[in-house]
Amino acid sequence: MIEVRNVEKIHQTGETEVHALQGVSCHFPGQTFSFILGPSGSGKSTLLYLMGALDNPSTGEIFVQNRSLSTLNRKERDTYRREKVGFVFQNFNLLKNLNALENVLAPYLPIGVSADQKKRAEELLKQVGLGKRITHRPSQLSGGEQQRVAIARALLKRPLLILADEPTGELDTQTGAEIFECLRDVSEQYKTTVVIVTHDERYIRDTDFILRLRDGRIAEENV
Amino acid sequence: MLKFAIRNLLSRSLRSFLCLMGLTIAIAGMVGLFSIAGGLEKTVSQTFGKITGIVAMQPGAPIPLFSRIPRSWGAEIGRIPGVSIVNAEIWSRVNIIEGKPVISPPRFLFGTELPTRLQLKNGIYREAIYAGRFLSLEDQGTLNTVISKQIAEQHKKQLGDSIEVNGQEMNIVGIYETGSILLDVAIILDIEVVRDITRFDPESVSCFYLEQSGDVENDELVKSIKEHFKGRELASWQPTSLALANASQSNLLKALINSIDQSLKGSPSSNSEAKNKTQVKNKSQTEVSAIKDPSQQIEKEVSALEVRSASDWGDRLETFTADLDIFLGLMTGIGVLIAILSIINTMLMSVIERIVDFGILKANGWSNRDVMLLITAESSLLGLAGGILGGQLGLVAIYIVNWKFANQVHLYASPGLLLFGVVFSTTLGIVGGLYPAWWTTRMTPIDAIRRG
């Protein structure tokens, strides 16, 4: 599903070069739950964002369904992010001027929201337990509820891939468990590949794919 | 997208409001300033639309008030083919009405030759009688007068009352109202009465008002009258004759006025003091002078009468209003510059605050173009609202000025000006939002998200 080939990422900070990833090669199988683990600064999030075409690798290539992301032009990258990838961030990253339903529909605002999409967004919010809070703004929702809105937003596009960066990082244990449960349910239901960056290994199951990074290199890879 | 843009603006209500106010005031200022030119144009078209005849006066005199031409030329003009009526006029400024000095708005004593005035097909004042009657032949040599409604209201006079003008008690037999602030300024009397009151030269008049016979076009008639008076010598009007007749040539103020006068007339003026007087020489005398003085040769080719139709007046004022527009445009430019900086500042601050939001939107498939569209939609909404509010505020200000100074000024904002204000303001909004919008495109989505 996702093939990472000898990817390096160098961040330039003034005159200092930070090697976030140093020749990472790996394969994430499709329709599975995968985890990228590692200490802070190991390059987990960087790898996740490169897979989501939010950034470009300095060298190397990433293939998604056998298509190299580096061959996509700007428009194709936008389409890839809008239609193929759903993002779930640690701090939810909802738009505070929009209500829950509008946040779910946000990817489609520029091209126009169809009645079908609106109906499906409402269904998704019901599915993640927010049926009665669809008109609430982020400030009126708890952290767990906001993350569920983010999951619903990621699911609306029926993505090939959900990329989650520390999705329970700002939630208590019980809410974190509920969010993982929610992610596993929808992944199973929609046959979506889910890649999660986390520090918390409590939610990992034996069947999940695990990639451990340390100092921008693969420390361990197993299924 | 538009709903989203509106919500974004409302979520920063104070900043949006302040930016909106900046734009509103700039556009209101623009509408107000351009309404001066608009009002002038409207007044001119209203006024000259009523004047169907032609005015013959002293070359270079800006208006009949400053003109002096020989009285005897009236009969000559009347013999030119195409002229049906020639009406002699004397204009003089009124200094005191009812014991009060008249400064602004100005008032004029208008003496008209009644027998010919009454024969005019289109008598502007005669047809604009609001109360009472116009002057008749029986009013010749009397102090019977027709005054404008403005003057009557200003001095609380009614039909049948007497009014003291420059120390003379006059009887109001009629009140007129043309609706033009350029015409509703006259106190109309028999020409000889005005001549006596103002000690006007018995051999001169201010101008002649002519009506054509109908089968001749105005332009043709103007040309033939000018042609008829070509070669006569009549001194051009000099401003110095009014104010600085006795001043020395070295007087700086005099030199300044001379230069303004020259630029107005577009021809060099003579230094000869003799030319400040109304002089007529016969042809032979002129020819002798022309041999002695080459400069007289030029004058010989020029008509001794300036003849203007309503369209000539309109053209002259159109040129003036075009120049005025440039000046007003420059003044408006200052306000507009401040407004555009205000939009850029507001939008840039707003964009910097929301940089994470734009990262999120890009992560969800929004293109750089979509983000730019959102930002420019917000700024153009500010521009649109500023244009609409500014136009309305400008209109209110114009109504207040027109109401408060009804006799002095007439401002006019045409629908075209208001529409231009809205379009211009919206364009300003779009332009003001472009830089902040472009600024967001410099970052990758992840750089933007990480900023948060």
C-alpha cells in the first residue's frame, strides 16, 4: 500500500541542518492499523506528513498504491489530500468559526458541498456519537468530541489512508481509548489503512504493524 | 466559501469594524468631493439647458458682470441675418440689501431692455414666475422689480412688499424661481433704472442676449457675428481695471493677477492702461495703429465681440470640471491610500493569526488558490460593505450640505458616482487582500500547522 524508499528529510533552520529522517525505507500494508513509535525528535511525525504529501522529502520516494508522490503536480497533491488522505491531529485542528458539521465538510467548501455529502457528514457525526452536537462549534465541544469531529472529517472523503498524529495526546485515558476504538471501528468498516504516530503503546494490538524510529532511522519494524 | 468568509470577518468583529470604518470614511470622502464637480456639472446643465439664445460680450470677460460693450452695437447685431431679437443687458453686483452687506451668496442687479425682453421666445425669468408677474412696458423707468424666490425668502419678502437694494426702495411685482443657483440670484429691473442706480456708462451695456430667427444654427450665427465684428478694436477685459487700476506695474499682486488672467484667456495681455477702458476706434484709425504697432495686427484678426452659445459655456465648464476632477482625485487619493493600508494591515494580521487554519485547510485538500480566494473574499466583502456604507454616508452628508447651504452650493452624487464608489471600494478590498493572501502561499501546509 505505502512504500517508503530511502527517504531523507533535512529541515533547514537558519544555517543549521536538522536531519529528521535519514534513509528510511519501509512498507505499510493496506487496510491495516499501523503505528509509528519512537521518542520525541525521532522523525515520526515528519514521516507521517511526508506520506500525506504535506511536505516533500529531501531525497527518496514514497509510493502510495504504486504512484510516487513526488511525481504529483501541485493540483494532484491537493486532490490527493482532499480525496485520498484523512488527517487527525493531536490538537484536533478544527476551524473555530465553523460548527461540527461544517468542519466535517470543510475539505469540500471550495468546490461546493453536495446534499449527499452533507447527509453523509451528518451520518458520520452520528456514528462517532455526535448526532446531537452537529451545530456546536469547537469551543462548545470537549477534547474527545473535537477529535471525533476530526475523525468524521477524515472519513467523509472515504479515504484510502487515515494519518493520525498523536490522536490521543491531549485526551484522558478513557477518552483516548474511546477514540482508538472509534478509529478501529471505522477502519474496519471502511477498509481504510490507518497509520498512527503515538508514544502510547497501550492501544497496540498484536495484529498491528509497528515501525520504531530513533534519530531519523528505523530502529525496529515488525508485523 | 462566502459564508465562511463572513464568519471569519465576524469572528474578529472589532478589527473588521475599524477597517470597515476606514474604508467607509474614505469612500464617503470620495463621494463628497466628487459631488462638488457633479453638482457643478448638474447646475451648469440645468442652467444652460434653459438658455436657448446666444450672449455677445466683451472678449476675455468671464461673465457678463465684468463685460462692457458699446450700446450702439446692439442695432448692428440686430441687422445680421439670422438674428431675430437683441436684448441689451446690464449686470451689476448688489452690495447692500435691507441695510445688510451682501457677500455670499452674491446677488445681482439685472437691468434688461423691456421691449425686446418681452419679445423673446424663451424668456428664462419670465417663464419661471412663481408669484405675481414679470415686468411689463409700464414698468419702464420705475423701481418695480422681479426678484428670485431665494432672495425673497432670505429677506422674508412677499409679493407687494418693498425691498431696499443699494439704498433704493424697490417694489416687488413678481417672484421667480428657475431652480438653478446660478440664475436665482437676480433682482430684475428696467435697464435704464439699473443704469441710473449703478452709474453705468450711458454708452455701454454689459452684454446682448440674442435669439436666432430659427432657420440659422447657433454655431453659424456665432461665426457670422464674430466675423462682422472682426477688425474692430475693443479692449479685452482686464481684471486689473477693477481692482488695481491705480497700482504701479511693479506691484507683485498686480503681476500675479495679470498672469492668472493671461492663463484664463490663453493670450498675452497688453500692458496698455488705455486698453482697460471701453474704446471703439473706427477702421481707419485701427489700420493706422496697425502699421505703427505690429502687435495690433494680431488684434485686427480677432473679433471685438465674444459670442457664446449655451453649449460654449457648457464646454468651458466641462473643461474646468475635468481639471477639478484631477484635483479632487488627488485629494481622494490620500484617503484611499490610508484605507488600502488599513485593509492590508487588517488582513495581514488576520492571516498571521489564522496561519494554522490555512495549514489545516491545505491538509484537507484546499489549494493555494482556494486559500487566496477565501482571504480576498473576506477583504472584498470589507470593500463592498465599505463602498455601500461610504456611499450612503456621502449621500447623507451631501443632503445636509445642500439643505444647510441651499443658496450657496449644490452638491450632486450621481448614481454612476455611487456605483463607482462601490466598485472602487470592492476593488480596493481585493487589492488590499492580495498581499496577505499571497503571503499564505509561501508556506507548506505542515509549516503552517507547526506554527501553531
